[in-house]
Amino acid sequence: MKQNTLLAKLKKEAKDAYKKNTEIIDILLYGSFIKGKTIPSDIDIIILFNRTIDRDVLKSYKPIIKIYKDFFESFPSESILSEGYSLISDKTLAELYKMKAAYLFRYSLKNKNKSKRMQFYYALYGRNTKGVMEATNSKKFSNETILTPIEYTEVIKEFFEINHVEYFYLPILYPMTYSNAERLNVS
């Protein structure tokens, strides 16, 4: 099933559940599906309730139940804040809090010869064709550092891996009201 079709189905089911259960505040989608992984191994969803609910309601959602301490020690808060997508409001969690989310990738070409570096840069920035930067709406942040929209995270990771380029990445959030935000805008 294609991601757009699956996303439409998830939205419909989430909105139906939201209408039927007044205790649901929101239903958030996050993880590899949101980051654009071609074949996600699973679909990560969090259901937010406005109060403690009875176990019968929980059973219908097949939850992973953890004790409070264990839940917060392994809670993927960065992922949810930067990637979370509300199936109810059709907006990212970052947008709901007047923030923008992206991934900052830092890469190194120190082990590449001049010819390999040029090939890499042509693929990244384009030469007589669209490069990966333009195709993913990424922005150059500084030397060997790019800012990438959440939905293209997997594309950029695959690009670096195919080209055998060392990299690391981290999620970032910045306020929409930041006066220079339009320079960073990767949406």
C-alpha cells in the first residue's frame, strides 16, 4: 500500500476514533513512516487522552503499556516533538506549537579524493540536472552541514550511505517567529 493511501486511511480511522471517544485529545503519528522510509517496519502512533481511561478502551488500540518510570526513560520525546504529526488536525506537532522542525546533517568528505568529492557535490547540488538538495528541499547550513525537512530524512540518509559518506544527524526545532526563519525554511 502506498504511503499516501495508508496515511489517508490512518487519518480516517483516527478521526472516527476521535469522534467516538470524547476522552481522546489527539492521535499522533511519528517515526520511520513520517521520515519517508520507503518500507517502514512499523507505524508508531501515540494516543493522547484527557484523563486516565479504563483498560477496555486501551485494549482496542493494542498498546504497549509501561510503568511510569520505564515509559519516560525510553520515551522518544525528540522524535515526537520534531516528527509528530497530528492525524486529527492534519498538522505537525511542531506547527501546533508555532515551531518548525528539520534534521541537521553533518557530513565529512575527509576520506574522499578530489575526484570523489566532485562527484559527490555534483550529485548533492546538481550539475545540468536537479541535485539531491533541490529534490529534497534541503538547505546548505554551513560547510558540510545541511538542513533537511523531516519527510526527506530517509532520502538524505540513503544518499550518504550509497556514497559511503560519514555523517551524523540530529533533530532541531526553531520558532516560526524567528526573524531570520525564512532563511532556514525547509518546508
